[in-house]
Amino acid sequence: MKVSISQKDCSKQIESSSLKPVLKKLVLTMAFLNLLFYCLSLFWGFDLKTFLGFVIGFIYVNVCYVYVAHTVERAVDMTEKRAKRTMIVCYAVRYAGLFLLSFLAMEFKIFNVIGIVIPQFYPRMAFGLMALRERKTFRKD
């Protein structure tokens, strides 16, 4: 069974996604974190490879989380066994892409591998910041 998903179908699914508001907040928070960590890296001097690494890493982490959101929404309608298999494939694709980008960074030295790896931690930090910001008890103080 071959499934064909066009770019138009994918963008339509993302537009109608119930996770779109969460993804939007996540991307904005991760953009702030990316800027913060890049500015911290400037203490060791400006390097175009580091800047390019942070840009590529940020783009990759955003693409990964849109892919995860899309996969999770599809997996909800599947059987348990098929949903587990789908999620395992999703994680395998994401990590294969990360390993490929890291390999290219180390082999060809066009961009910095640190700039690729650090943005992979942004989602956890971003969800923590978003939860902290949305706590009602935090706003009362």
C-alpha cells in the first residue's frame, strides 16, 4: 500500500491541526532561545560557521517538531500496534537526520556541529518556559 502525500495536503493538515497554537508558541520561544544561545556563543568570537550551525539546527528542530505533531495526530486514529510502529519510524527518521547533519558538519566543516546539537534541547526548555509563563500562581506573585 503506497501512500502519497502532496505538499498541498500536508500544509492543509498543518493549518487545520489542533496543535498549531502550541507549535506557534513553541517556535517563537525556541527562536528566542536560539538568539540567546547564539549571543552567548559570541563571547568566544564571531564565526560564520557557528552562525550557520545555529541557523541550520534551528530550522531542523522546527521541521522535526512539525513532523512529530503531524505524526502524533495521524497515530491517534491508528491501532495501538500501528501507532507504535509509526512513532518509532518518526523518531528513527528524526535521529537519522540529526546524525546526518552532524556527520556533514564534522566531515566538511562548513558549519559548526555545536550549532546543530544545542537547538535539539530547545523544545524541552521552551515547554518549561511556556509552562512557567502559563502558571496562574506565577502570575499572582
